[in-house]
Amino acid sequence: MKREEAEDRNARSKATRGLKKLVERLERQHMRAEEVVEGLQNQLGDPAIYDDKVAMKQAIDAHAKARAKADELLAEWEAAVAELDEAENR
């Protein structure tokens, strides 16, 4: 009985190890993406950027792209966390 329980724990641990690494990697990527978004928001907060229409357009486009990437990474992280929770509770 105890041996079976230990084998089950070991199997669960092996199964979740990769998911834990994925969750950690996605979390780091998301944090970096949010830092990029924040930097672009700071640029857009500078009134001087609106004097240069080309720079303004580039900053707005870069912000939109960075925001979409951060949102995508957050969704991937949430899905990985849910999968990890499910795997740990089997």
C-alpha cells in the first residue's frame, strides 16, 4: 500500500515537473513583456512624442503589439497553471 502511494507520488511529480518549468518560463516571459509595455507607455506619456507624427505612430503601433504579446503570454500562463493544478490534483 505505502509502496503504491510512493510510486503514485513519484509518477505525479515526474508528470508535473515539466509543467512547473513551463509555468515558470511563461511567468518570466510575461513579466518581461509587461516591462516592455510599461516602457512604451512611458514614451507615450511624454507630450513631446506627439510633435513627431512618425515617432508617435511607431510608438503607438509598438505599444499595441507589445500589449497583445503580453496578453497572449498571460493567457498561456493561465492555461499552464490550470493544467498544472489539474495534474497535481489527480
